[in-house]
Amino acid sequence: MLYSIFIDPFVQMAGAPDLLVQTIWEGTVSGVLYALIALGFVLIYKASGVFNYAQGIMVVFSALTLVGTYQKLGGLGFSGPGAAFLALAFALLVMFILAVTVERVVLRPLVNQPDIILLMATFGVTYFLIGFGEYVFGGEPKQMIAEQLFLPKGATEFQMAGGFVQLQNIDVAAAVIAVIMIIGLSAFFQYTRIGRALRAVADSHKAALSVGISLNQIWIVVWFTAGIVALVTGIMWGARSNVSFALEVVALKALPVLILGGLTSIPGAIVGGLIIGIGEKLGEFYWGPLVGSGIESWLAYVIALAFLLFRPQGLFGDKIIERI
């Protein structure tokens, strides 16, 4: 039994390289999207010190806003590219309003409160968005059609030793868009004035205030940016499957990603996302039949647990040293 678990999967990999490449590709797409979700957590934590548990439901809520608005416009006789742009603009407006509301109603009154109180506040935001989203959009899954958002359909096949590798065009588009967004956000926060202000806030709130940086404005910018990240992620996941509140479970796969990469590291979010995405696909395809199906649902958390035991700060996180 142990021989089969440890040896058979590698024999299968060597015997069917096309299936191995296919599995790695699918894991890479999932990993990049996980990294994009994790990036929203990282941005908010770096700027405000708040671990935003609501980031997962923000992915769902933003996607539901987009799809629901498009369907409402269709009921009014509007369709095509114009309706898609209007729905996208409205979804962005909603995420901006959410950012302002969270800053005014949640963050501002809780400045200098213990971290656990801020964390519990984001739990409150999560369940408010779930209830409000179900009230406005209903609890039924909604279909996000790729053509509505100008995403490509079909697949591209490549021949290699042993067979073909099939790449879904929508997966290619999702990976490319996610990579562009990650690079763009990294450049924005590294080289722009707002980015420098954010890094100053991340280093020290008091020092940032002393040089005239407005924490309230920075928090709004960061939460809105996290909302944009959530919207893009929701579009990509929703175009690959239906949009429903069950998508929040997928979005929470960003938590193991953060444990692996480090809670304050953008490169860590990328590397951690790829490790989780590829690891769970390989585990499900090659080890799943040997130890029972469903590995993909829990393997990420086992990997994260191993990192917590041996490197709790993550691959790119700073080791915390408390001096007595």
C-alpha cells in the first residue's frame, strides 16, 4: 500500500507526460487566481493592519453585482457591449461605495483597538454582505457568460509525446489578466506617490501621520483596490463556473496561500498561490485514487499546517522577534 502511494504516482507522471503537463497547467491557472485573491488580503493588511476576512465574500458580492446588473439591464432591453460596460462600471462604483462605507463605519471608529476586534468587525462585514447579497440578488447561482465580458471561448490543443494538451482559452485569458493585474498593482504601489504613502503607513501609522499622510484616504484607496481585485477574481472564477455564495469557499483558499507566502508579501502571495494551486491538482489527480477522492478540498490546509509547524512566518514573511 505504501509503495503504491509513494511510487505509483511518479510512474504515472513518467508514463503520461501530456497528462502531467495538463494537470500542472490547470493547477497554475487556479494558483494564479488564488494569488490574486491573496493579494487583496495582503494589501489591506499592509495598509491598516486588519486581516480582512471579508475578502472572500467581496469576490462573490462583486461578481453577483456585475451579473445581476447585466441581467437587470437585459430585462430593460439593453444588451451587448454597452450593457456589459455599464454593468462593469456600476460594479466598480459599488465596490468604491463599499470601501468608503467600511472606512467610515468600521475602521474609523475602531482605530487603535486590539487586532481581534478589527478581525471580528470584518466577520460582521462578511455576514452583512452575505445577507444583503441574498436579499438583492437571491440565493440561486447565476451564470456568467464569457461573451458578456469579451472573454474567449473554445480551447487550443498542443501535441506532445503521448497525446495532446488542451488549454481552455478562458483559462489562458484568466491567467494573463491575473498576471497583468499583479504586475500592475506591484508597480503602482512601488513607484507611485500613493504607493509610497501606503508603504509608509505599513511601516508606522504614527510616522505617516506626522508627515501629513491621511490614514483615512489611504484606507479607502486600499479597500477600493482590494475591491477591484475581488471583482476581477470574481469575473474569472465566475466565467469558469456559476457565480454563487459557494464561491466564497474557493476564495478562502487564499488563507493557506497567505500562510505559505507571508501575510505582508506580494511575491509571497504569488509563490504561495502557485504552490497551492499546482499541489492540490497534482494531489487530486495522482494521489486521490489511492487515498480517497476529495484531496483537492483539504490538501491546501495540510500544506499550510506543515508550514505553520516549521516556518510560521511563511516563505517571504519577516520573522518576529520579541525582546524581553
